Amino acid sequence: PLAADVARLRPSGTHHGDDEYRSECARRGYAFGPAFQQVQHVWTGDEEALIEIGVPKAIADELDPYCFHPAVLDACFHAFLGLSWTTSSAGAGAGAFVPRAIRRLQLHGRPRSPRLVAVAKPVSRTGSTLVADVRVADPDGRPVADVLGMHLERVASERADDLRDCYYQFSWERRHLRGSKAGSPCALAPTP
């Protein structure tokens, strides 16, 4: 259970504070804007990572219309960064991992708190890919979301001034959720 993982990792995992986390992100080539700097603590253990998220007030004030605010969901994804710390440091900094696909996103309920925890565990990995499951809960241990089969790929960085490396672009495709009996594509926010 997620609550047991959190209770075990906090006292036994290697702790990385906010400054160390941001320095490591910068070293690996990540540059997150203010709305995406929500990770406050990272604990790493053998083959798992725990992050603690503090949602900034500007985003916390915008939570109501969403089932799960996109910036908060993005912060939960950052748990995979702790997983990359548990791997061999060979090749660290040789490029950033970027999300490519998610097999399943299951929402259990709206976050009730501007503080969340997320635990990431690898499903598989190679030198250039990482597939992980990320489970998210509120501070009381109530499950909020499961991000299953999050597939990440390493993107090599050649030169900082090379135009090809200045951006990464997602291409979203609408798809019917298999087995959902939903008649329309899934939306994370209700439509007015």
C-alpha cells in the first residue's frame, strides 16, 4: 500500500531537499517554470522514490474547476527523477528523460490538500527508456491518482544554442477509453 511505502521511505530513504533537487534538475538539463516547481522533498530508496509536493497558492486558488490540475499532475510526474537517482550515475546528465506515453491514469478523487505525496517504482528500464508507476496520495494517505506505465525516453542534449534542443513538443490524440463506456474522450476538467 502507498501509505506503507511513504511511512517506510521517509525515515529510511536518502533525503534530498528543495535546493539539492533543483540543482540536480538543472544539472540534468531540466528547466521548470515557477508553476512547475512544486517538489519540496525527495527521498530515494532501492528501486523507488518518494516526493512531497507543495502546491503554490496561485495554483491552489485554481484547483476547483479541475479533477486534477495539470500543473499538479505534472509535479507528480517528477517522482521519476528520484528513480533516476537510484540508477547508476554513469550517463547521468547525458540528457533529460521526457514523458512519451502513459498507459493508464486513474483518478481516485480530487486532491483535498495543497500538499501531496507521490511514490514512483520502476516497471522496466534501459539506458534510454524508463517505465514507471507513480501513485499519488494526500497527506492522510488517501489515494488521489495512479499513473501507471509512465513511459519516459532520454533526449540527448547536443548544444545549448542548437535550435533543435530548444523545445519538446507533445502531440495529443483523442482516444476513446477502452472499457469506460464513455461516449466521448476523457477530459480532466469539466466543460462549462
